[in-house]
Amino acid sequence: MILVVDYGMGNLRSVRRAFEHLSQEVRVTCDPADLLSAARVVLPGVGAFGEAIRRIDDLGLREPLLGHISAGRPLLGICLGMQLLFPQSEEDPGANGLGVLEGSVKRFDPGVKIPHIGWNNVQPVGISSFFSTGEDRSTFYFVHSYYVGETPWRIGATEHGVVFTSAVQRKNVVGFQFHPEKSQEAGLKLLGRFAGM
């Protein structure tokens, strides 16, 4: 069972349909108790960092999410959901993210077109269970105005005015800045790998 967290700021329908296309059982919920027994959790996200983390806290989801991660069960953050895995964002410096990965979320420099929207390449970096060693870069669909800079957990990098982190993995925690659920076969391949964790 894959549990998709609904905190009111996610692209839930597309995420659900993508996993169902892969013959996965999916449940969408905002109930913290559901996270206690979930095998795999997806944290989607569209919108602002500060508002998203406030909603997560208001719904009582922070501790269950952290508990799920500390228990070694897989969690996938998509777009804003990936950014929420970090401690802070320049979008809302007073908001405390989940802080399970080291690094920070930054705004693209002036002069760089934002939002970064459309198809762009992801270059595999290092070793991960999501991008095979020596695998060619693939193209995925992006929509975002903030990005993750340097982090020791980078497994994918993309260039848009600057080279930024577009995929991360730390043991059971995975994040994609792009939308795999909107990225056709390349995205479905990554979601299938997450379902197999």
C-alpha cells in the first residue's frame, strides 16, 4: 500500500493515477494515524514552503512523517514535498521544514526565468537505486521557483541558470524536484522503483 499525504497542497490525482497505472494500491489521506502503519508514503506538494509546513503541523502530520522515516520505511517527496525534507527555505525563512536532509532551499537568482517550467534534463550523480550507474540523463517535467542547492544526498542534477539538486536519496528517503507523475515513461520508471523499495 502506498499512502499519499493530503495536506491540501498536493497534485494528488496525478500522483494517484500514476501509481495505479503501475498496479499499485494507493490511498490518499490526511489522518496522522494512517501513517503509523503505511508501508510507503508519498509527500507531494504544490505551492509555498511556509504554508505547506504550517498545514502539515496543523494536521498533526510532522511527528508521524518523522516516525515513518526513522522506522526505515520509504518516503518520497515530490516537488515542494522534496523541499519540505530540508530544514529551511528562502521562500519563508521563519518556517521549519522537516529537516531530515542537510541543505537549503534557495530562490533562483534575478535574471533567471521563473518559474522553471517545462521539460529539462536530470543528470544522474553518484550511486543510487533510482538512477543506474552509467545511465544516460533523462528528461522530466518541472514547475518550481525555488531549488535545493548543494547537499550530500544529491543523486540527480539539473541546470537552469545554475546547476541545482533535482533528485535526492538518503537510505529510505527519496525526493524529486520534478514531477515524475507527469514525466511519462521516465517518470513511471522512477515511481516503479520507489514502489519496489
